[in-house]
Amino acid sequence: MSAVAAAHQHLQEALDELRQAAESGLASDPELLSVLTVSEGLSRQLEHLTVATTAALQRRGTFTDRGYRDTTGALTDLLGCDRFEAHRRVVAAEQACEQIGLDGTVLPARLPATAKAFAAGQAGLRHVEVIAGLLNTPAAGRLTDAQRGGLEEQLAALAGQYRPTQLRNLGTQLIEALDDDGPEPDDTPPAPVNTLHLRRNRSGSGGKITGQIDDAAMFDAIATVIDANSKPLGKDDQRPTAQRQAEALADACGYVLAHGEADTLPETGGRRPQLNVIIRLEDLEQRARSAMLDFGGTLTPESLRMLACDAAVVPIVMNGAGQPLDVGRSTRVIPDGLRRAVTARDRGCAHPGCDRPPAWCEIHHILEWEHDGHTVLCNLAMLCKAHHRLIHHSGWTVRMRDGRPEFIPPKWIDPQQRPRRNH
């Protein structure tokens, strides 16, 4: 038995013994009151253990290796908690635990005094969240480093005496007292700016979109589209808000490319992304493993497989000298008739709990095309873009049963890997 398993067993035995003593009916009132205080102390210690373990897994890159882009989403699936609870633990891990620098150096906790109080059980998880939030306000940002350090030490010392809400109110007053001058006055209204910049990443894959929209009508039009398409797709959608909004914008653009009228976009741009697949003989034998997009640059093998499930593809065969030998015509991988059949069966995204309609979905090959998967009804499932990405980049799998797709979570989320369906 491993050290962790043995410690878990001892802890469970101790808790069982404490529970039996408290529920026996023989304990006095003072003893039962002590159970409450002991339980709260244990709860805080377990919270610290959870946060410290989360920080350790972040340093190792464990969640990223398992296909999750953010720790909050991984914790939500693993622990079955709400997203805000998982985010609270991630914030504590980032602020009250050691971190690893880019060069591999171990860095001290950003809030050292809070970290000590948290480890000692004098501060709970909510206290850590409150202190971190107070020190991240614009007013706290105007303080000197010495003032911020002293304030953090003072708040950490007060955490054992005040409830989180009281600590926030007191901390706000302390910051206001230290920041007596307030922000610099600026009577000159800024000139309105409406800009949008598209930049490719130097790595050759993806890019950045930055901008500022001061025009209220323009911003409202963009925000309305993104907001309507960025809501969580059910209890299994653990993407952070920023990721959901980015994917919502991409989904909206993809929808216009696929469904817009002929005069909606210029002829040169009115099409879905095309894969320019650079193929050698061995690639033809093993299926395409390298591809380029016109603007997005190099695709990873996972993204290539996802896009090739349901996209307009233009194969470009190159010889060893980099010269094109053949350029194919743009064709839809999934025939329209077959797409209608999948739509009639799945009625939208088939992933459990998702309510995204068919117009916002793609068709996924259950047995991937690179593994000789056939484009037939029994090998296809309808997925929205978010869940399509999850299938291709994590331990989730999909299979057909009784003519309908069902989804199996990875073992680290559900050790029994019980199948789930969208009912």
C-alpha cells in the first residue's frame, strides 16, 4: 500500500471514530461543540491540502497532459464541484503556494503571510480569496511595495479573527486609508477608437486578435453575438469565460462562412477554412499528418483530424522539391444527405447536457478517418465545436450503442467510466 493510500485509510478510520462518538448520544454539549470547532479546523487543513496538491499538479502539467486547457475546468470535472468553487482553489494555488519560474526555479508564494496563515489553519480558503482580491484592486496597485507587503501581513494576521466578509470590509477601509490621494484626475475625455488587429503567432500556428471598439453600436453588435453563443453548454462545459467567448466568435464567423448568402462576404473570402495538405508518399500511406491554413498557419495533428471530420478540404500534393503536383477541388467530406440523416438522429450536439442546435454543429468521425474510419451513419456523431475539440484533445471517447452515440469520460474523471448520453 502506498503512503498516500495508507494515510487516506488512517484518516477515514479517524473520521469514522469521531462520527460514531458524536452520534452515539453519549457526548455532552461541550463535547459536541468541540466537534464543530475540530471539524472546521480539519476542513481548513483539508482545503489547504487540496490547494497545495492542485499547485503541485499545475507545476507538473498534469491537467494539460490530460487534454484540459485550464485547471479550473479539470477540477470541476474531477471533483464534481461548481466552477466558482474550482476557481477559488486555483486562485489560492496561484497566490498562496510555491510556483515554478520559466527557468525551473522554485518561486515563493506571492502572498507569503497568507500562505503561512492558510497552512496553519488560521485562514480558510475564502479568506485567501478575499485577501488576493483586495490586493488585486486598482487602489492596492497604487500602493508601494512596502505598503502592499505590510497590508498583506496585516490581513493575514486578522484572518483568524474575522469572517471573510468582515475581512473584505476591513481590508477595503485599510486600502482607502493608505491610498488617500486616490487615482490621478483626468479631465480630458479620450478620443473614440475603433480598431481591430490580426497578428499571426511567430510559431506559425494561430494568432492574436486585439482591438478597441468605442462606438457603442458596433461594440453592442459584436458583444450580442458573442454573448448569445458563449453560454456554458451544460454541466460538462468547464471552459473559462475568455475561452468560451473566443470560441463563440470563431463559431459565429464559421457559421457566416458556411451559411451566409453569396453577397454576405467577398467571393475570395466566402468559404470555410481549406486544408492545404503537404503530402509525401509516406504521408499518403499513413494519411495526412501535416497541414496549413491560409491564415491560421500550422495545424496540430489533433486539430487537423477535427477539422477534417467536417470541412471543405483542398488537398495539395507536393513533391520533394516543394512543388505542387496536384491541386484538388473543394469538396464537403460529409455528403449533404448523410448530414441530414445525422441531424435527424442527434437533433444537435450529442454530447451529454449540450443543447447546441444542428446549425452550430459539425460531424465527427467516431473511428477517425486516419484509422480507416468510414463516412457512414453508424460512424458519425454530431458535435458542437466546443465538444468536438474536447473529444479530439482529451480522454473523452465516443461510441455507438443501439444506433445512438454515447460518451465515456476518462478514468480520472469517473473511475468506473460510466457511459453518458444526451437525453
